[in-house]
Amino acid sequence: MAVVTDDQVATLRAQLAGQDEEHLRLLHQLDPKSANVGYTALVTGAFFEAVQRHFVKDGKPADDAEIIDFVTSVRLRLEEEEGKLDPNAAEIMIKIALGKLPGEARKNISGDVGHGTQILLLAGLIGDAELTSNELDNFLVQARFIADEIHS
């Protein structure tokens, strides 16, 4: 059974494409109960896919220095909002997605902080990837597949 809806995919697409007003409009139209499961799963699937694409080269995960550099670059892009991204939580979330840490490593990261961290890092990962519209659509197909697999 699919947990992610087309509306949830459209909402995340608008956010990742930098369409802030459209993203907020779509976000407010989502059913809060199903979004709590589906949209959260979609963000997680997208985060895991983006981390794999960015940090795995020739089947090997990036070293810790590359992860730290990336987190620093995202924090700098956030400018006055850099406090929104906890660098320790960000590094842990990336390392979990790479399989360098077990899932239990996030036990001290609240659900809200973890979700917010994934969204901020995902925006940085997608920004760095400079995806075309078609590539973004294909990326979201894969993210949706991962999200549905996680919940099946």
C-alpha cells in the first residue's frame, strides 16, 4: 500500500524547486494526519537518496571531513538562520544514511529536529546537484519508492 500521495510529492517538489509560495500553499492543503506519515516518509526517502547520490563514489561513502565540509556549507547558506541546523545532528543524520552509524545513533535527536535537519540538508543536497526539472521528477520517483518501501 502506498503511503505517499501525489499531493505530498508535489509539495516537496515545489520546495526543492525553490517555489516557496507554491510550497507553502500546497503544504497547508495537505491532510495533517496522512502528511505526518506520508510526507515525513517522503522527506526521509528523498534525504536518503540524495545522501547516497552526493556522498557515495565508486561504492564507498565519503570520509567524515567531506561530511563536515558539506554541513558547514549548508549552515553558511542559511546565513542568519544557521542556528536552525545543529551541525552534530546533521552529521549524525548523514552518517546514518550512509550506513556509517546505526539508526540508534539518532536516539538523542528529537523527531522534529531530525525532520527539520533532513529538510535543510536535502535542500542543500538538491541545490548542489543542480537537477533539471526532469531529473528532479526522476529523483522524486525514487524518493517515493523508498518511502513506500520503508512503510510496506
